[in-house]
Amino acid sequence: MTLSPSAAANSRITALAADRAIHRAFHWLHLYEQQLQRWQREFVAIPAPPFGEADRADWFVTHFSEIGLTNPHLDAVGNALAELPSQKNPNDIILLSAHLDTIFPAGTECTPHEDDEGRLHCPGATDNGAGLAALLAIAAALHFAQTEAGYGPPVTILFAANVGEEGEGDLRGMRHLFDEGSRYAPRIRAAIALEGSGSSSVVDRALGSRRLRVEITGPGGHSWADAGLPSPINALAAGITELTQLTLPSSPRTTLNCGTIAGGTSVNSIPSSATADLDLRSTSTKELDSLEHLVLSTLSKCVKAEARRGHAHNGRRQRDALRITVRRIGNRTAGTLPPDSALAISLRAVDRHLNLKTESRIGSTDANLPLSLGIPALAMGAGGSGGGIHTLDEWYNPAGRELALRRILLLLLDTCNMYAQQTSLTKHTVESEMLNMPFS
């Protein structure tokens, strides 16, 4: 009798959890929690601002090497990479990743400290200190299982501490890994991103986003002598005010936010430029396209209105005295991991085995990129708990982390087994067809 996909997944997870080699990996996760905490304190103390992750990446390359992984190195954009190669099927890869960068700018104080309750306080302690610690834990546990019990993955596992997940990084680390010119891109069959804390959450729906940088420029002048000239700040303020009054769809949910605004040089001058950064988000790429078009037309209308106002006050100036430039500084495609996909079914089986309730969420993570390419992917919590995310008061508590690490390990290894089996079946089919071909 053929088992249903769900029943087959349950059976695989039960067998996997009972495997002696996997028990050695579980043993490492239990035995070396204090080591994991020391590692986390070390690397969160290394600043990793946007586009400034190099020092932290170097730390990970060194520790990938010390753990015993193969080919630890930095790639062209600064991702720290290493492999646990497969002897059976080295060409196929399952990617396990965690992003290196934080949202905090260069110069932010990053000295960690622990309180009496065992919480680690430091900007980035949870996002993504938790995910990076889990990445190291899984790598070390599997290498331990390899040396102590002869475990060998059925496909190659690629460990990536990647750059560019936050803000204007725009997933540049992931984009490079999946770029057509990458040595890894054609070999990655599935991707799991480790993101923040929590033991039962999973981001399996990719939230699409567009980040736009708006700049309006004009002639500028003196607030008294040139009074009445068109002002970039007036035009931008009018545009933002009008955008906030737009009625956006609640299903699919779509949002718009002005995150930064700047311009001018002094209180007694008409500014020559004004800028703003806008964040557009939706679960629908179609709605993102529509909203982006609406933003551009609204801003252009407000710029023209301000130019006309200035022209009416001062006939010496032309109507095109104001100019607007809008460029994308971020673009993440929306997507969904189908609930009937092998990766989703495997996760639910793992959670049943661990008595966890799978908490499906929507978010903007490194998983967006592979999902946009049709590659099965998700992002999951790395255990423990955290608070003050994206603030200077961020903290992380590792209590209970081991459960989440077991969850990650079981999902990763079951995914490896599934793709190895798939490759084996494909190879067998091809060989059978070749044997049955008539000779000419």
C-alpha cells in the first residue's frame, strides 16, 4: 500500500530521529549549549552594519574551518561559505543560511552583556544573532555526527552566513548565490533560512516589497529675496500627504510607509533638494506594481502643482523648475511555498514529531529570493526568545533553544534525504530508458 505524502513524511522523520548518527548530533546540541553562547557573544560584538559585514564574515570563515567543514571561504560579495560534502551525491545542494548583517549603522555600540536572567543584550542579538548561532550549531553537530558515527549527508549541505538581508542590502548575498554565474546556483535544490528566535514559527509566504528613493530638485534661493519660488520640500510634503490618504487594499494586504525624509540647508533658504525613502509592501506582486505606478503619478502631479504655484508667484521661472527622480533601492518578489510541497509536508511532520504547532507566517526574508525562482524555501526561527528587535535595547534569551535546533536539524536532513531519493529515482529512470533503447 502506498503511503500518503503526509504519512510517508511521518515515517521518515520517526526513522531519522531514531538513527544513531543523528543521536550523536542531538548529543552535541545538548552538550555544547555553553559553547554556543560563547560563540554568540563573540560574533555579536563584531559590528555588521549594512554593507559592512566583512569582519563578521571573516570570523565565520575561521570558525567554519575550526568546526571542520570543507572549503570555508568568502565569495565575491562577502558571503561566508562552507560545505559538508556528500560522497554519494556531491552535485546536489541543500542551502542552510543565516544573514550576517544588522540594521544598525557603523559606529553603533555593540558591546554585549548578560543580565541576571541569562539574556544577552546587544543590537542584533536576536536578529540575526540567533540565526547565526543556530547555523554554527547545526554545522558543528553534523560534523560531530560524521566523526563520531560516520554520518555522511546524502547530498551536499552548503552553510552560508550571508550578507545583505536587511534594508538596502536588498538580499544581495542571496542574489549572488542564486545568480546564473554562481558555481552553486544550478545545484541548489532547496533553501532554509534561519531568522531570529522562536521554536514553532515558519515564514513560508514571502512578503513582496519595493523601496523607492524619491528626490525632488529645484533652483533654491533666499527665503525673503526669492520668496515664491517652487520648493522641493513643499512638493515632497504635499506628495507624502496625498499618499497617506490613499485607500489601499486589505486583501491582498498592501501597505505604504515613508521611512525617511530629508532636505534643505538652513531655516532661511528655499531648499534646492528634498528626498524621501518609501517602503511599499504587499502579498501580491500585481498590487505592488499598481501601487508603485500610483506613487509615481501622485508625486509627479504634486511636483507639477508646486511648479505652477511658483511660476504664478514669479514669472521669471519656468514651469519645469522642479525635477523629480525616483529610483528603486530595493525589490523583493512576493511568493508562497505551496502547502503540498515536499518541504512544507516535511516541516509539518517534524513539528508533529516534536509536538509543536506549526505557526505559518508571512515575512520578508532571504527565502524570498529562492521562492521567486521557484525553488522550495522557507525561513524559520532559531529558538529561544528575543525582544526589542531593531532597537538598541535588543536582547536574546537562549532558554529552550535546543528544541528549535532539533527541529532545524530534522528538517534539513529529511530534505537532504528527499532530494537524494529524487535524484536516485531520476537516474534509475534514465538508465532504464537507455537500456530499453533500440540499437541502430
